[in-house]
Amino acid sequence: MALTERFSNLPEYAFPRLRALLDGHAPGGTPLSMSIGEPMHPFPHWVGPLIAERQAEFGRYPPNEGTPELRAAIADWAARRYGAVVDPETRILPLNGSREGLFNACLALCPETKRGARPLVLMPNPFYQVYAVGAAAVGAESRYLPATAETGFLPDLDALAPADLDRTAIFWLCSPSNPQGAVAPRGYLDRLLGLAERHDFIVFADECYSEIYRDAPPPGMLEALAATGADPERLVVFNSLSKRSNLPGLRAGFAIAGPEATREIRSG
């Protein structure tokens, strides 16, 4: 049987590699799972009773665009957390976990060509595998940007050639980053949005770890968007309850984007 070669050139996923490295070593203490990054703490105590209270509603398919109450709650959170004014009717899309949105947004928003050439999708390295899978699915070229100690564990914006930025369709940023935990400062976010405006690409901001911090909450792209006055169509922000609330099994996430991008992702 012939099998697809579409994803055959993807780098090996980091978690299976890590598992293979650890499998041959007996633990010296209580085993700690390092396979797929599942939360190690219980979810909030009030989640179970609320799910039980609404259990009858799980017998129906939810609306594709989410309920008005859910979209309003997401918009209220964005306002409290980032001071962002987001129209829940036109700019918010609930997701079955952010991973679904990360992939579908690439399908919906990456063009077939950019300035007459194969588009580039830029992403930090190390990276979440779905970034590269989405790029491969649309026939784009993945470009892996080192995010090492030398670069502050974030892609070095100064190292990007203008010609490559002109061919870029999507720039992936994960902040706070996984696995390094680096936080992009506001100046970095502002500058990245400026590059997106100048070179006509979209920033995909994976902010699933935004609520995991010790002292001050990390800045987010919605703050930078408001401060710089950039076009909302230059940005798609993804978040999820998986990490912030220890609820990966609930598959609850959302995307905030410009109205046109939201329509495109929703229709896809």
C-alpha cells in the first residue's frame, strides 16, 4: 500500500526522542513522566461539580463558533488580563484544545505563494511539532530559528534577512516558551509586530503558558497589538485551559484574531 510522503521529512518529535533516552535508565526516585508535558497538579476543585451540573448538555454537539456566553467570557478574560478590547462576535473562536487551532489556522491562512515563491513559515527551534506539521500540510517551507542561550532562548530577530521576511507567511512565537520557559519582553513583541506590518506576514502567538509565572504576569501579543496600533489581521493568539488550569482532557482552547482571519479559520 502506498503511503504519503508529505510529512516524511519532518524532524523527529522531541518527546519520543526524550522517552527513548530515558527508557534505559532506572529512576533513582519516584518516576516523573516527561513524555507529553501533562500537568502534574489537580485541576480546580470546582470543575468537577460544574461538569456534573451540566452533564446533560454533553449529549449535544456544541456550536462550531462556540456559545455566546463562552465567547463573552473569553473576551472578558482578555480585557482583564491584557487590557484588550476584543469583539466576541467577530474575533474569538473557541477550539477543541489549542492544538486543533494551531494546525487549522495554518491551513486557513497560509497562502500558496508569497511574492511569487513558496512561502516560508518561521518557527523557534526547539518547537511544538504541530507548527511544522501545519507548514508541511500547506506545502510551505519550514525555517527553524535557533532559540538557544546565545539568543536568549527566543528567535533572534536581528538575524532574519529582509528577503526571507518578504517571503514569510507565518511567524510562530511561543512565549513563555516550551521547553525553555523564556519570556519575550514587550519590546520584542512590539518589534515582531512591526516586522509583520513591514513584510506582510502573520504572527501566530502560542501563549498556552501565559498563566504560569512566579511574580509578574508575562506580557502578551494582545498588549503589543494595542500599543503599536498594528492591524489585528497581523496576529492570531492561541491559548488553552490545558496548562493554566490542568485540564488537558477537557480540550478547551481559543483563538483571538482579526475578523477576516477568524472567518477564514472558522470556515475551514
